Amino acid sequence: AVFDQLTDSLEAAWSKLKKEDVLTKDNIKEPMKDIRRALLEADVSLPVVRRFVKSVSEKAIGMGVVRGVRPDQQLVKVVNDELVGLMGGEMVGIEFAKSGPTVILMAGLQGVGKTTACGKLALFCKKKGKSVMMVATDVYRPAAIDQLVTLGKQVEVPVFEAGNQLRPAEIAKRGLAEGKKQGIDVIIVDTAGRLQVDRGMMDELKQIKQVVNPTEVLLVVDAMTGQEAAGLVASFNLEIGITGAILTKLDGDSRGGAALSVKEVSNKPIKFVGEGEGMTALEPFYPDRMASRILGMGDVLTFVEKAQEVMVKEDAELMQKRIMEAKFDFNDFLAQTRNLARMGSMSNIMKFLPGMNKVSPQQIREAEKSLKIMESMINSMTPKERADPDLLAKSPSRRRRVANGSGRSQEQVSALVAQLFQMRVRMKSLATMMQGGSIPGMEG
Ligand code: GDP
């Protein structure tokens, strides 16, 4: 089936890491080559592969160790998250019109499964409780109208047709009027396909689009055409403006590259995938489900996520405990400032804190500067001094050494030590208050 090959090739990448302790620049080189090759073999376009590999490498190296999780499992997780992002992140469904009928214009080359997709989509909308009508505008292929009528009978949806003597845009216009008259919720307009993209087809689609003013314009593409499908989505979008794609024949022996490339190449989401000839073989496109199908490692992903959550929770609990016991030291101080740095610059964070938007940029810059100064002093402390600030509080010679080491004055070092002790008190009372206790010194 589709993705089998990709799944197998990626397997080689993970297996090379099984004996390593941690992901490094060096030991991910070979696995990244495997991943690159696997994606190219799946017919993902080269620029997309390059960006993907670069991004995965950067994230993998910066990951650090998660207790109990092997590096190969970590890499699976990074690749999974990048795949999900590559495919657009969230599922994007059909947008239904707020008032009046939802008009879905279907476009695509001949033989990709457009007419079949009309029937499938009609059934999908019907199951959502909508009344549906299909409109047949393919006046060129003699059997096209019959095919839609037959599908309509199969899914029990009326089909509007007006023979093959009128212009497609005129038929679409009449179909829309009829649908409105009957109070239909969803009107699906099937259009003529050509063997390849040509001016005539694009112009005709533009005319129909202008007449029916669709809520959705969906381009149907064939997964078997790989990265070409992604290119088609991009060019149809430039020409007529589309809202998404339907990827068909994902049940065949396609290599799956289209599913991975469409969003990145065209910036339009895949909204549905077709996986069979039957009318029920249409599924909304979920990037996360597709990614875990590609990797075939759902359980590993869940495991790594849990481990990461536990670590974050343990860190938070540990910090809470240290605060309550007033043991908050310079190591914690550093860890906290680094957390802040990871979340973005201080000015960014301030914007989101209530009451903080009144702080001037000048004040923020000064706060950032003083954090840097504090960091430089802490970096000049010995590990013992960081863990036990009392050592510094009691010894002027230690404070002098830190001052010299960091290029600061002894007064600055003394002030920092004093600040830490003040912080201990303040943080503890804050934590107590948040736990529902009262603030010390505030009771009668
Ligand atoms: P159109 O020319 O784009 O309207 O294409 P059709 O809807 O007539 O479909 C062309 C052929 O592809 C038909 O034989 C369909 O049964 C088949 N087909 C359409 N969608 C799928 C799919 O998702 N999977 C498979 N295996 N076949 C499909």
C-alpha cells in the first residue's frame, strides 16, 4: 500500500541510532541521509525535502536528553512533528456558507477522479444532514452527464443537467438558481476536465466561478502523479484561486509524495483524500493521522509525548518544592532566566502580561540588560556557591572574587545576593497565597 516503501526506508534511519546515547550533529548525519533518500523516493519535491531535512536536523540536535527515551525514538518524534507541520498541521474541513447555499466548484484534469469525488462529497455532506444537489456542466464528454446522473442515483442526490447545447457557465447559473429555489444547502458543480492544463479550461472555470461565486473551489488531483500533483494545485491556485485540494487514488500504488508536498508547494490544504472507487471512500485529511500512518509508530509517539510531559511536570514540581522550602538558589535563578530566554525576548513576554503593557520599551531594555549582568555574575560563581548562596552572604572575599571574575563591582554582587534572599521570601509567600493560604505578615 501507499507509504509502505517510505515507512520501510525510514526504518533504516531509526535503526542506525539504536546504540547512541543522545542525538548529535555527527550521529544524525547518516539517518538524515536515509530520511532524505526516503522522501525523494516517495516523490516529494527536492526543495521540500531540503527544507524538511534541515529543519529536522536543527530540532533533533537541540533536543537534549529526555529521561527514558532513546535517541531513535526522539528522532521519530521530531520527524513526525515536522511531517504534521509539512502537511499543514490541522485538518481543514469544508467551509459551509453562513447564509444561502454552499457552492462547491470542482476542478481537475481528466481521469483524476473528479466526477467520482463529486458523488463522494455529495454523500459526505448528506451524512452531515445537508440537502445536496449536483450540477453537470461537462458538455464535451458525452458520457460525463450520464455518469454524474448515475452517481446521483447511487447516493440519492438530485442532479441538475441541461443537456450539452448550452455553455457550461450558463448551465451552472441555471443549476444554482434551481438549487436556491428548492432551498438546497450544498450545490456541487462538476466541470469538464482536459488531458492537460490549457487556456480554454482555465477560462471556462473562471467564467463558472464568476457566475456561481463558490464558497469552495476544490481541485481534484491524482496521488499517482506524485510531486506533479502539488505543482498542479499551485498553478490552478494562481490561475483561478482555489480553497483546497482533494487527493484521489491514495489506495493505489502511489508513493505518497503528493500528500506530503501539496501544502508546502501550493500553500493550499488537502481537504479530503479518496481511497477507493466506492462512494464511501472519502476521508477528511488529518495531517497527524497521515504522519503516524507514514511512520507506522503510533505507540512510540505517544510514549515520547508522555515522557516529555512527565519531565515538564517533574521540573515544575521540583521548582515548587524548592520555592516552598525557600531553597531557591542561583542555579534555579539561571534555569528560570534561560526558560524566559527560550520563550522569546522579554519585551515579547511582557506584552502578554496584564498590566505590563504600560512598561516602556526603555524599561524593558534595562530589565533585559540587568538580567544579562546578573547572569554574568552567576556564571562566575562556583557550583557550591550557586547551590548555597549563604556562602556568598557570609564571605566578602568570595564576593570580591565573583566581582573580579565577572567584571562587576562588589556592590553589584552584594546586591544580587541580597536580591536572591528577598526573592526566596517573596516567592514563598506568593506560592502560599496561590495554594490558598494567606500571605505571612498580613494577618491581624
Ligand atoms: P474524472 O475524469 O476526473 O471525472 O474521473 P472519474 O471520476 O471518471 O474517475 C476515473 C477513474 O478513477 C474511475 O475508474 C474511478 O472509479 C477511478 N477512481 C476515482 N477515484 C478513485 C480512488 O480514490 N481510488 C481508486 N482506486 N480509483 C478511483
